[in-house]
Amino acid sequence: MRFAATLRGGYLAGSVLGSVLLARPAQGLPPDVEIARFLYDRPAAYSLTFDDGLVTHITESVPILDRHGLRGTFFLFIDNIKDDTPSNWMAWRRAAASGHEVSSHSQTHMDLTQPVGRAVLDNEIIGSYRIIEQKTGIAPLSFAYPYSSVNDYVRRLVLETYAFDRADCRVWGGDDFTVEMGIDQIERAIAQREWEYVMLHGVGEYTWGALEPEHLDALCAYLAANAERIWTDTYARVSTYIRKRNGVEVMRRNVTPESFEFRLRLPDRREFQGLPDVPLTVRIPLEGRNARGVQAALRGESLPLRASVDGLYLLAEVPADGSWVRIVW
Ligand SMILES: [Zn+2]
């Protein structure tokens, strides 16, 4: 009984102290610089990945995504891209240039865990990389295993060439799939503050796990309408954000009551090289200050700032390239 009373007293004292610190900026302590879970401080992220480089990915998926201002990921296997169909290299080059991710799903769609020689695996993994880079003008960043079939050896080979890999994941499509199920999954990702990526196949085309174009359109409309709560982007861009977020080092200097500087820097390791230019969103506790009175500069230029939805944090998108950002409260 007595023990419980002491605990409760201690808890109350702690929360009173906490509110005093919140109301008045702490003196002399460097401000926290946190990295938001996802870009723009959205609670969750979503990626739509389309497998096999199908004809309807060019005729249906790309136009639907474009109409809603979303970017998708397309995992092509090289032998499926043919000049006399809509799924030809010029079409994929345009899709890549407009911001969609065009990545690899091997050369021939073989099961890479079969007992084959190194030359065969190199052709599937490195050969497909070179062709996509040459045909689209953009080096692929991700690799999706055919049949989601992978072992440690294959994975190690893939990650020598690609930054990211995709194995088995949730599927959108098939006879039992409905738009409501897709919306439930999006809402669950938001509630659980997660990144979810889904695999799609034919869009109005008879394939395994096919989906009607109207259903894809409705789901893209939902993602676009909820863009404040969910960040929809390519597999490689969300993977890049998460890798940078988990690896970044935050340094602060020149801390005074009126100003301070910080920088984000990535360790000099291979896993951080050659990644897309995705900035990190930083969260700095406002501690009672008005976000509108704060200014920031990066490399001599003004850096846009805003307050978080709850008004407690200052937010900004900052490159993790070691440049110092100066904040004046
Ligand atoms: Zn496939």
C-alpha cells in the first residue's frame, strides 16, 4: 500500500515537471532532432508492385497511377518485353522517365533456387540488370524473385547487384479480392504505422491473381485521397527512406538559446551508396515556440519548414549528405 502511494507520488511529480519543460524551452540543452518514421511525417507507407512486365501494366496500370499522381514499381522479366506489344522497351523507358520504378524480375522467370551454374544465375540477375539499365536509361534498384523463390546464396548474389530485393508479400487480385479488402489493408497499415507493399499481376488481363482496372482505379483513388495519412511511393524509394532513417547519424553544433545547427550524415558503407535522392523528414520539438517564427537555412538557402499535425514539432525535409542546417528560433 505504502509502496503504491510512493510510486503514484513519483509519477505525479514527474508529469508536473514534464509539463513545465514543455511550456518553456529548455535552457542549454541541445534540441532533439528526430527522424520521422516516413517521409513528410506520414504515419504509414504503401507500395504497389506489378510483376512480369505485362501488357496491361502499360495499357492500364501506368495510366491509372498517373491519373492519381502515384508512382508504382514494375518488376519486368526480360523475355516478356517484346517490340510488337504495348509492353515494349520504349514504353518502359517512358514509364521510368516519368518516375515509376522499372526493376528486375530476372531474365527468363526461372526459379533461381534450382541447381544451375553460376553463369546461368549471373545472366538472370546481372544480365537483366544491364538490359534494363541500357534500355530505360535508369539502373534498376530492386529485384523481385520469380515465384518468390529464394535461398541465402541467391539472395547474396542479388544484393551484390541490387540495393533491394522483394520476396513473398500480400497480393492484390484474384477471384476473392475486393476493393473493400484492399481499403481494410491500407487502414491497417496506417493504424499499425507500417510500410506495406503488395504484388499485382494482370489488370483486366487474364493472369494469375488478376485485378479489374476499375478496382485498381478505386484503390489508387483511396491512396491519393488519403495522402496526408499514407505515403504511396515506389518500392525502392520507401526502402531507401527506411535504410537512411535507420542508419543516419545526427550531429549538432553551435547550440545557443536562439539558434543551433545540425546535420544528417550516412556512414561510409556500400549499402548507402547509389541510393535515390530521397530526403529524410526531421522532427524537432517546438517546446512552446511558434513554428511560424522559426527560420532555417541549408547551404545558404532558406529551407521550407512547417509544423506537425499536432503542432508540437517543427518538420523539414533534409538531405542526408552531411550539409549543415542552421535553425534560428
Ligand atoms: Zn512473376
